[in-house]
Amino acid sequence: MKNDPVLEVDQLQTYFYLRDNKVAKAVDGISFSILPGETVAIVGESGSGKSITALSIMKLINKPGRIVEGKILLDGEEIHRLSPKQMTKIRGNDIAMIFQEPMTSLNPVYTIGNQIVEIIRKHQNKSKNEAMERAIQLLKTVGIPRAEEIMKEYPHQLSGGMRQRVMIAMAISCDPKLLIADEPTTALDVTIQAQILDLMVEMKERFQMAVLLITHDIGIVSEYADHVLVMYGGQIVEQASAQVLLKDTKHPYTTGLLESLPNIDEDVDRLGTIKGTVPPAYDFPTGCRFSSRCPHVMEKCKLSNPELIEVDKDHFVRCYLYERKEGQ
Amino acid sequence: MYKYIIRRILIFIPMLFALTIIVFGMAQLAPGDALTGVSLSDPNIDPEVYEIQREAYGLNDPIPVQYFRWISSVAQGDLGNSLVFNGRSVAELIQARLANTVYLGLFSLAITIIVAIPIGIYSARRPYSLLDYSATGFGFIGLAIPNFFFGLIAIYVLSIKLGWFPAQGTLSTPGMTGMEAFIDRIHHMILPGITLGLAGTATYMRYMRSEVLDVLGSDYIRTARAKGMSESNILYKHTLRNALIPIITLMGFEIGVLLSGAVITEQVFQYPGLGTLFLSSVTNRDYPVVMAIAMILGILILVGNLLADIFYSIIDPRIRYD
């Protein structure tokens, strides 16, 4: 395995310029990288900036949002410098993305076949018939029965799970180096969720892709991710390998997320919650962004925002609780 | 899909039947009857003569009997004779005027589509641009100004003051033929066509703008972008077809709106169409003509809706199988 990362994101800042001179710092200085064949998960509540990070990598940020700072390198190529037209050659080809809502992510007025053939013909020099054959083969690969018939059907004729399979077929159609999955199973039935995630793992191994998995479900992280970034308020608050993060959780926010999960081995009356909600991105508290909800909040936390520091090897935390230990 | 279309056509039949009852019923409910319109102007006629005439025309028969007599002759294509124009057949009276009204309606619809759809798309792609604001302003003015008033202003400014367009009629010199006549007809249709289409243009522009904006923000457009599709592909393939779905439904109603608008617009421009004939026939209580025109307008509206439903099913696959 090569050790050059497929994707490197360096100090990415994506801001939204709202009315009344408000600036929503949706993504505020994120850095990470993904190695070939690796799955990196970004975990966080709604509004923590996960999806904006993903859309920034795709350069699909719409007005009034804008990538203010930062580098995005795909196989060493600085894609943050590319023009919108050049980006159309990257999207769907080198980076593919699947979305949360399979029900609305396919165009309702075109057949499944039409929508898969379209992406193949856009990026690969194939005749219509070759593209059709490839599309049928892809549908079979993602486990869709009667692929030939499904080609002629419309999205509304398929179930949510089937549509997400179609989205995956579309995503892998041009052998992307990186697959971004933005909450791919959130809208699906629980029984289908595991199937879709397993399919993604299978595809990842088969096509040697790197995967960026975005989820608010920290439960699926242990099973599917190699490395985890926990995001809060547009910043990374904790970053580690999946195993370390789950065993040796440091940040109070990560702890809160884990405590809110039901655990089959423990008998509790009530699941943990994190009180309050994510503050809007234009109105973060001064100091630590989690300070307004943190159970361990200290005076210091309200004054300045801690840096992301390495507490163990490859385990980064943004919290004053651990900085203190560092000093000792 | 054929099943759907056939089913729609079958529903058309009872609707047509209901239409005949409504048209006949309204004519029955209107004050006076076919004879009073003629007779009121002539006080010298002996009331007994009316009675004889009423009996002769069958106006004293029970209403259902009269209805079936009317509908059976209509079904055979006989619309009866006018009571005012020296007994000329209704069909003959209507024929030429129906064509004029249909031309005017189509012309107006063409202007509406050509103007409203591109501007609506542009406004949606560049919202809050100068053109978007101008189009919005024009849209509100277009909706706020009544047809007849706009028509009068157009005649005063563009026809009387500037002399660019003829103020009335369909042809400058009777008996023109060929290309010359065609161009002259179009020239005559421009002012009434714009007047008639004004409100529609404003409405469609607004609808198109909001539909395109809506579709551009949808998940499947984001998917298309994530697939690397070009902007023109996204606009013309992925957005337009979805944005047109509600527009097509509206178009079905638009035929009715154009025809009823034509009654007033034609009057303003003295345009010899069904509208002017309809108004004069109502004033003259020329009920055979009124009923025939009401029937024709009703049928055109039904056909408009039928066409809209069929187009709708072609453009939106979700409709066909339900």
C-alpha cells in the first residue's frame, strides 16, 4: 500500500456570509488526510459542519458560502485551485459522493439507466451501448436483481435501499479514488442500513477506494471506520483511530455522544444526553465552542478556545482538561 | 401510459355531457326566451302571434324534451339558426370567427411562452440581478393592470400616437391573399395578442422563476453536480423538465383563461372573433348563437385540460403508472 494520502485537507475554512454582516464559520480550520483504502469517519451532531466539509472537498459550496482558506489536495493535486469547469472532470470521476436522502437524490423524470449512463459517458470515452452494458454490470455488482429491467425503471418505482444501491453504483462507475458518503444510511430502515454499509465496505475493498464517511451515528464508527474525526462547531475536537477513540475517549463531547447510545451490556433506565443544542455557526460562544454545553466547563474555557493537541500518539484533543495534564 | 390516456379520454365523455346540460340550463335560466329578444323591439306584434310562434318552435314543450331535441341536433352537427342575423345558420356565423379567435389565442400563447420561460429561467439563475428585479416589477404591473385598460393604452400610444400598429380588425384591405395577408394578419394580432397574454406572461414568468429556483436547490441537482455534469446539462436536462411539470398543468387552464380574456380583448380591439360575436349575441338574446359559442368554448377548455394531462403524463413518469 502506498503511503501517500489520497486526500489531504489543510486548514480548510468555509464561511457563509449572511445578512447583517453575520459570518457563519461552518468549517473553521479543519485538517486531515485519508490514505488509500482507508475509511475516515467524521462524526458530529447536525450543524457541526460535517456535510459542509464534504461539500467543500467537492467544491459544491453555494452562495453565500465560500471556501475562505485552506488547501485540498487529491493525490497531491491542488484541487482547491481548479476552476469550476475543471472541477466537473474531478467530480464523479476522481471523487464520488453519495447522499443522505436516496428518495430525492435521483432525478424523478429520468430512468435509472439514463442517470448511470450519463455519468459513465461524461467521464469515460464509451459508446452508448458500452455505457449501457457497464451500467447493467454495475447494478449487478451492487446487488440489484433484474438489473436489465431496473435500467428502464424510474426512481419512484424503487425502494429507498434500492435507490441507495443505485447511488452507490453511480458513485463507483468511474473508479473514483475517493468516495464521500454523507450519512448514507440515515434515511434508511435499520435492517437496510447494515446491508448498505457492508456493500460500501465491499466496494471499497474491491475498487481500492478511500472513503470519507460522514455520520452522526458514532455507533457505526467502530465497525466501519479506521480513523475518526469528531467535529463540533466547525472544528475537530477529537481525532484518533477508531479503536483508541472508543476505548480511550478524551473529549467531553465525544463522551456525551457515546453515552447517548444504547448499550446492550448495560442496564440503564435512561440514556445520556448532551444538554442544549449546537449553537448556530454565526454565534459560537467565545472561548471553547462546546463550553456552553460542557459538563466539565471551567472559567478558562469561556475565555479562550483550546488548541488541538496531541495527547497520545495520533490522538488529538481540543480541550483544556488535557492541556493541564500535558503541563504536569 | 396508453391506458392512462385512454382513461383520460373516456372521462372526457361524461364531462362533455355535463357541459351540454350546463349550457342548456343557463340558456333556460336567462331572462326571456328566443322570441322576446326579437319581439321586444317591436311592440306592434300581437301577443297571440308569439304564442303561435312559441308553439311552432316547440318552446312550450317540457324542458327535457327541448333539451333532447337540442342535443340530438347538436350531436348531428346542426347548431340551429341565428334569430338575429336573418336566420343564417349558427355554424356559418361561428366558423370564420372561431378561426380568428383560435389564431389570436395561439399567437398570444406563443408570445407568453417565448417571453416568460426564458426570462423566468434567467431570473432563477441570477436571482436579485437587475434583470430579475425588472422582470419582477414587470410581472406585478402585468398582473395588476386589467386587460381592457392595457389594451386602451396600447391603442392610444402605439397605434394612434406612434402609428406602429393597426388599432382594430384583422386585415387592412379585404381580399388580401398569400404571404402579404399572413404578415398583415400578424401585424393586426400583435397588440391584441400582447394585451391578451399580458397577465399570463407575468404569471408564467413568476412560476418559472420559482420552479427553477426550487429545482436547482433540490437533492437530485446536487447529485448531478456531484456527478460532474456541466452547468448546461444540469439546466437543460435535469432542471428544465422538472420545472415544467407544474407549468404544463397551468397551461391547461390557460386555454380557458385566454378564451374568456378574448371576449373582452376582442371587444377593445374590435377584433372579429368569437368574443365580439358572443357579447353581441348575449345583448341580442340570440340564444342559439350564445349556446353554440358557450359549447365551443367549453369543449376547447376540456380539450386544453385533456392535452395538459397527456403532456403531463409524458413529461412526468410518476403520473403514468398510478
